[in-house]
Amino acid sequence: MNKVILMGRLTRDPEMRYSQDMAIARFSLAVDRRFKKQGDTVTADFFNCTAFGKQGEFVEKYLKQGTKVLVTGRIQNDNYTNKDGQKVYSVQVIVEEIEFAESKNTSTGGTGYAQDMPGGERIEPTAPGDDFMNINPKFDKDLPFGD
């Protein structure tokens, strides 16, 4: 099985190109290391990612440098011999799924929350188009998960 799950931030705006009417997006993802060895100055790993088709179009439309995303995909070797005859080893992540890992307000410096509740609890806003709908309270008793 070849499956990878990464959460990190884009290190730069995606590079886009099109091949046979298919979007191809390339970007680099900085993923923070969970644990740091003493004396180690490296705190993140950087992964080259490529998204094709609909995922590529999503990347082009919505992602930019600094956006935090969750990526699932597979690892692919891109080894080749350069013009000097030296073998070059390279690995990239082929994106199968990609999602936002924080709200837009949070990534742009806002709190991303509609309201701070007592005790530090926060309630996130419901954004238009998030597939949730408001239900009239008079129908609450008919819902299978109601009180």
C-alpha cells in the first residue's frame, strides 16, 4: 500500500500548467516536525506535491502561499540521470485528495470564529455553501437525533 497523509502550509504560490485540457498544479508543502532532536535546527520537512485534474483546478482557484491544507495521496519516485550522467533521486507526492485545514479568516489573520464562549470555548461560523442548512425549530422533534 502506498498512502501518505500530510498537513502543512504551501511554501509558495502553486505553479500551474495545462496538458491535454487537464490542470496540473505543483506546489511545495512545509510540514512541521512533531518532535525535535536536541541541537537540531530543522523544524519542518518540505514535500513537493503535484495535483492533476479537478484537484489541480481546486489548487489553482483557492490555494496560495501560506494556506494550510490536508493532503492525502501517494508517493512517487522521479529518479533520472542528468546531462552529466549523474543519477538524481527525487520523490514527490501525487495528490489524490486535498482539503483546507483552517478557516479563511484564520489564515488571513482573523480569529475565524463567530463568537468566543465563556471558558475559552469557541464556535466556528457556518459558511455559505458548506452543505449545512438551518432547520426550523418546529421540526426538531421529528429529527432522529433530537432531544
